[in-house]
Amino acid sequence: MPTTAVHLALFATGLSIAAAVAAPPSLAAEPRVNLEIATTPDFPPTEIRKWSELLGKLELGSVRIRGGNGNDAAEIKVLGKEDSPTYQVTGILTEEGKLLLPKGRFTLSDRAKLEQWFAKLKEGGIEGVTVKPAAFGLLPTQLVTVHEALAAPVAFSTKDQSPQGVAKRIADGLSLKFITDAAGQRALASEEPVADELQGITSGTALAAVFRPLGLVLVPEKSGSEIRLRIADSRTAREHWPVGWPPKGNPRETLPDLFKMLNVEIAPIPLTEALPAIQERLKAPVLFDHNSLARHEIDLATKVELPKTNTYYDRILDRLLIQAKLKYELRIDEADKPLLWITTVKP
């Protein structure tokens, strides 16, 4: 199915989503790459022509092969302006017929690998060929860029609003481009309203929470030098942006009130009444794994109770939730603010 490249195909009105965010600035010129190769003393001169022909097919700015001087090293230098760089690459041709580039060794039969190496250099700069990709195949700096962009808080109430409307309003405040396909747009058109209040939560976690019940996920990806966010079918995505992240430190540091001691007694009441009272005291959002709740037919109106005791909220939550076959996980959003993720005991 063809992909619709848009700033977010999330329209509640049936219009095209391309207007959800301001048009991006014109793309910068593709970086220029110049290649200079030094041969080792015992490199066979008869092989120079073969390498010259191969390298001439790589669409580089310039290619030069010369004799080595003993001080040559495989390296990359950046020349020119930041928005229009030129990469000056020095490689070494060895007597074994290997071309040595930073983090790369190639033979005459490795044209495809060489093309990939130079493509990575153009897309990601020096890091593109020297740093191991992180999650989603992004460079660490690119992943940080996505994380920071998605750390903007949701500034409006989401509960009982349409998924399309919520997603579009969140997208209006983001700089990243979104893409989806026709199936994704149909899923977003669901009449089932957003069940959670996401106001104050960061955009990344909120979007993941909106998409999950629809069978969709958010997937950062590279497209050339551009980073964009794909709204994808959860069944086809190998990685996806999560609904919150594991805490970076000790849970007691992440949400200290979870471990605040108190005297408590809870008469039988619906879980839907007990959780909001606890949420108000902890001052942390509560999000539900609606997919798992539906799969295991969990009724949030199940009555729960707690005999009189002296304990802390972590234990209170455990003892109440288990009565409905649920559990909680402490997570954080992209701004490191804590939230409680309520899911089923059984996966």
C-alpha cells in the first residue's frame, strides 16, 4: 500500500494532514565528499586502474590516488559550513588489495558496501560511519533529537476526545514530520474516544498511549538525512516508541510518595473510585494498558478492599490491583516525570 508522506495524516475533518504543521524549510544541499587514497609502498601499481574505475562510479566530488608518505592515516576532515559541509576522506590502499577507511575495510568486489559507507557519511556525518547505531537504527545524537522533540507536554485535555483530534493537536506543536498509510488513517478514524487523561504528559508518551488501543505504534526512522516518525501497524513494527520509559534511578527517588507510610482502611469500593483517590495523592498520571485489559476481559469496576493497616502506597496499589488481576509499573515520560502504567498480571 503506498505511503502518504504528510506532516500528519490525522484529520478529523477528512482534509489531508499535510497542513498539520508548517511546511519544512528547503533541504540543504547534499554534502560533498572528496576522497584521497594513499597507497602503501608494496601496493601493486597494476591495481590502481581497477580501483580508480571502481571509485569513479561512486559519484563522489573528487577521487585522487597517490603514493603514500609513511604518515598517512585513514581519517575524515570536515570542511565548509555546517549546513553545507565537505567531507575530505583519506583512505589507505594496502598491498593485500584492501581499501582502509575509518571503521571500514573494502575490496574491489565491495562496491555496494562502499556505496553504503559513503551514503552513511553523507547522511550522518562522521558519526554516521564511526558510531554504532542506537535504537531504531538512529545515531545516538539523532535519538536524542527525537526524544527532545517529543518531550513537549500536552497542553489540553484528552479524555473522551477523538484519537484523530488529539493526535492532530499534539502534532501541531511538533517539528518532526509524520507519515502513515491509508490503513493507519483508517485506524485513526476510530470513533472510540481516548480513555485516558494525557494533559501534562509529554507528547511522545501521549501519542504512544493514543495509538496503542488502535493497533498502531510510533516508529522513528531515517529517510536520507531526515528523521521522521512513522505511524505503523503494531503487528509489523520490530521496535516502537513506548508508553513511558523505565525509571533512570531508584523508584524511591523517582516518586518518593509511593513509599510514604500511612494508616489506611478501604471498604469495598470499585477500583475506578480507589485509583483516582490514590492518583490525586501521588500527583502522578495513571495510564491503562487498554489492549491487555480488553484481551483478558478485566472489569475496572471490580470492587476492591483493604483491611486496616499501616503501609505505603506501593503496597496499597499492589494489594488493590491484584484483586482485579492487575499490577502497576512505575514509568517516566520524556521529561522524566513519573507515571503509573496499569496492566494485567498475565501478559
